[in-house]
Amino acid sequence: MATDATTQDQTTAEEASRNMRKEITGKVTSSKMDKSITVAVVQKQKHPKYGKFVTKTTKFHAHDEKNECGEGDTVLIMSTRPLSKTKRWRLVEIIERAK
């Protein structure tokens, strides 16, 4: 019985760590690579001294297994294990297609 309890604890811990993964919504800026996309995430931060809102853009490389994204699509990406030198994110879903 003790082994059943430890197995349950391990699966619960794995599920909790999987749920702790970060998810980010951004816009695809490049889909020219094979099975990879570049996603730009825009953040607005208030300047600590002057109070003006400053726009900051961060680019992430994400894994797109089926090559289904195009430039301009709004997508949801999730953090994952390192897949290559720069890829640490994977595509979860395409929220909106580019027009």
C-alpha cells in the first residue's frame, strides 16, 4: 500500500509541474524555418520614474510540428524542454489566422 501512495504522489507532482508551464500569446513574425516559428510578444510597462507606458517586444522561437502557422497569425505557445539552441517553446494552438 505504501508503494501505491508514493506512486500517486509522484503522478500528482508531475501533473502539478506540467500545469506550472508558462503560456504566452503572441504574433508570428516569421515562419520560414522548417518546423519553427518566431513569435513576438508585446508588453506594455509603466516607466518607474516618468509614468509613461513603454512598449517592449520580446521574440521567442517556438516549435511548430506541422508547419501550420503563417506570418501574422496570433498563437498560444507553452514553455517546454530545450529543443535546440534557441527553441524552448512549442505551439499549443492558433488563436486567430492572419487575413
